[in-house]
Amino acid sequence: MHCRDESRRSSFFRGLGVLDLRRSSPKWCAHALTGIVAIANMAQDRYVAGMNPNDMLYNHIPCMDVGAKHGWGQVAMKAYVIDENELPD
């Protein structure tokens, strides 16, 4: 699964929602990642059922980051599934 916010920061997840640290952007806030659990579960459920995980009704994750120095403000991330062959090295 691939998640990207509007500033083009990306997180990549392997099966079962395991964060791929090698491909993901650094400095992700744990609070921004909490919403990904539900999305990862929905994507996995759809995949196992033979359905397209990218047709999920809910595929955006909101988060409010009000950090004093480096806060992103209101963040909206979109999650989607891509084939491992399409991932950057």
C-alpha cells in the first residue's frame, strides 16, 4: 500500500500493513500513521476477497498536525495499492 500527502511525502507498506522503511519518506508522525491501520485492513480484506483494493469507498486519511516548529497543518493522505514491480527502488 502506498500513502502520499499533498507535500508528496510517501509511505510504503508491505502486506499486513508493515511499513517499508527503505522506501518511505523519513519524519512521519505516529499520529498521522494511526489512520492507516483501518485502510490497510480494508485493502487486505478486499484483496483476499478477490476485489480491487483501490475501489475502497474510504481511501483518504485525515490528520491535524499542529507542531510548533515543523507542523504540516491539516493533512489529507490518500492510500492505494500498487504492484511491487511498480515501486521505486
